[in-house]
Amino acid sequence: MDASLIAFGADAPNAALTLNRVALGTFFAISGYHKLFNASRHATLTRTLQDDGVRAVPVMQWLVPGVEFGAGCALLVGLLSALAAFGLFVVCLGAVVLDASKRVTTWQPINRADWLGDLLYLPEALYCIGLAVVMLAGPGPWSLDALLVPRHTP
């Protein structure tokens, strides 16, 4: 066994970028679809938006899942990936600020480090990190973006 595998992993950044993008896209496409087309899921989202004091609930109850579904599909195939990731990042950041942080408070963290650990335990926070990877590193070479927009290297 090569010792570098232990220290550096498989050294397959293209596979890592693709896996990250496709997994996030799949999740958000499914989640958004259900919030758009399943009455129970849509009602739960609407109630959460109301409970969190979100303004313009009649618009946001359709905009949020619409962004999730549309941007999730875009990430899945790697089309306009950075833009799609940004839209989803905004949705997730809103979820962290408006809803997830309340959950952390109910867990009664013992100090700031514990609070941060609890926050990073939440899926919404981890989605923000994964979406930031797409925005910062791109979709990877196995995407429609890579086929349609050739990268120019200096």
C-alpha cells in the first residue's frame, strides 16, 4: 500500500468535485420537487416559513422550493453550476439563520465551541459548505458547463 494514499487520499479532485455536485443536486432536486408537488411537504414548508417570521410567505412558499428544484436539477447535470450553487447557498444560509440556529439553542450548548460544533452538525450548514465548494472550485470537468464553456488558462 502506498503511504501517500493515507496522507493525501486518492488524489482524484475531478471525481470529488463531481460527486459533491451530483449529490447536492440530487438532494435539492428531490427536496424541491416534493415541496412543490406534495401537499403535506408544501404545508410543512409554509408553516416553517410562517413560524420563522419570513415575509411574503405567499411568494416564498413557491420561490424557495422552486429554487431548490431548478437549481438542484442544474447542479445535477452541471449547468450554470456556480449560479445554481449560489442560489441554493442563499436558501440554505436563510435556513441556518432563521430556523436551524433555533434548534441549536434548544440543545443548550455548553460554550461557544459546542455551539459551533452543534451548528456544523446540522445538514443546512454542511450544505452551505458543499455549495461553497461548487462556487469556489467549479463543477468539475464532467459537467455540461465544462462542455459548453471552455476554460481559458493563463
